[in-house]
Amino acid sequence: MRTLRSRRAFGAALPEPFVLAVAAVLAVFGLWTAAGAAPAAAAPTQATAAARPDFRLPFACGETWQLQTYEGHAPDDKKLDMYRVGGQTLGASVVASAAGTVTELFEPGGLEINHGGGWFSVYLHMDRIDVRLGQQVSSGAPLGRLGLVGTTSAHLHYEQLYDTDGDNDGETDEMVYPVLQGTEYRLSPSGQFPRVTSTNACGGGTTPERFWVDTFADAPGYAAVDCVGDTSPRCAVQGKLLKGTNYVLCKKLGDEVRVGNSFNHWWLLTDLDEVAPGGSGRAYVSAYYLQRWGNDEAKDNDGRDIRLC
């Protein structure tokens, strides 16, 4: 069952009379400073820098996105809105910015990932979510598709949180300054708005390490590409790749998979969503399950030939 939780993606300033009243009360007790703010309380213990995951831009390798905020996006300097540069924002695929487990689904079109060690990330405004509660995802794994859910302007709302109270949940008041690809961002509504190119799941050279594909049904994974009809332990099913948008690493020719007039000899190396007991999380699935293209074709969603293993 999916758990829904409402999360505000925006904030409003407190009315001025309310602020003045609070200031008057604090002044009586000597807590209001000349700068107009109460002295900061002792900060909770934070995780060490080494404990922070290697957060990457939550989009495919090589894509460039502009990071923005606005007045009332409270806290303005910690929440990020992301817009595609040189491509369509609406309909773009959102991917995990670091490995973790999907722990919450909520409105508007959002989810939260627990990365371990007290770290969480939040993603909002997707019109399709391709992961389920409890699913483990790797960095760069597809999460969903950007839409107009809870917004009139397509963008991804993104947050990073650190669990300071130890309740194993990332709450809005535990938001931290986001660090992406080794750079900390503290944006101001007045700009400048940086443009960042994703290094998420990038391989060497100019060829992407991962190719994004749509599959029309759940696909079994095997350790080899010559296992059709073979019931030996060598050809035991390793697990399952779930229907939806997935990434594959490369392709290899193998046994034919045929249903009626549809067939394919290509097999795609990928990381499975569900792993059988004793199985390997990385295995081959038949390109027969690709939603696009025809017989004996193995291309990604952009029409590029998937490279050979």
C-alpha cells in the first residue's frame, strides 16, 4: 500500500504584527538582539562530512539544469527548483541523486529516499512515479516523470535533509543546505541561478554508462544469455526487472525469445529490482520486453543503439 504524505513546497512570511509582538515578548526576557533575532540555540549534532552521501544531480548523465529559488520558498536558501537547459522540463525523467530506499510517497507527486546514516532526499511534482515503497534504488535509477502536479510551471522541487532528532525520518525542519556533485548551494531569490550538468551514473568517455528504456512487463533476469529452455542451476532465474522505465548497461546476442511473431535475440545487462534468494542483482533480461522498437532491435528511449557488452 502506498503511503501518502502532504509536503509543502512553498512557504509564506509571517505577518509583520505577529513578528513585532513576538519581538516585544522576547525583549522582556532579554532574548531579542539589536539585529532583531534571538540568539541561536545550540545546533544539534550533525553527521560528519564523510557520512554525507555522494549526492548527484537527479537527472541523467550529461543533462544540464538550472537551480532556482524564490522569495517565500521558505527556507529560500535550502529548497531547490530545477529547470532543464537545452531540453524539455515537462516529461523529463527524474533519477535518484544517491543510492537508498524509497520510504515515503506523498503529494504533490512526491517521494522521499532514505540514504542511510540519517540522510534523506525529497523530490516533488512528478506525474508518474515508477518506484514503490521499500524499493532499493541506485544512484541514477529512474524515479518518475516530471509533470504539472501541484505546480503550474514544470520543474523538480528538490531537498536534502539530515535526521537530527534520530526518529529515522527526514522532516521539513531538518532540511540542510544541499550539496550536489561536491558543491554546496545556498541560493538567494535575487540570483545568481547556477546551471549544473549532471554527472549522475556517468561512465568514461562520451558514451553514457546507462541507457534508459521502457519495458512493457516484468522481465526475469538470468546470469547468462543462453538460458532459454535450460533448467540447470547455471540458468536459475536471478530475479526480476519490473515493468516501467529502467536503465540497462549494454547488450549481448543470445538465445531467441519469441512470442507469436515478436522475437528478439538481444539480451540487456541491468540491475534487477527484485533479487531471488542467492541470486545476483546484476543480470541479463531479454530485449523482447522493450516497449519500443521491433524484432531484434535494442535501442534506448531516444533511439540510440545500446552498446555491446
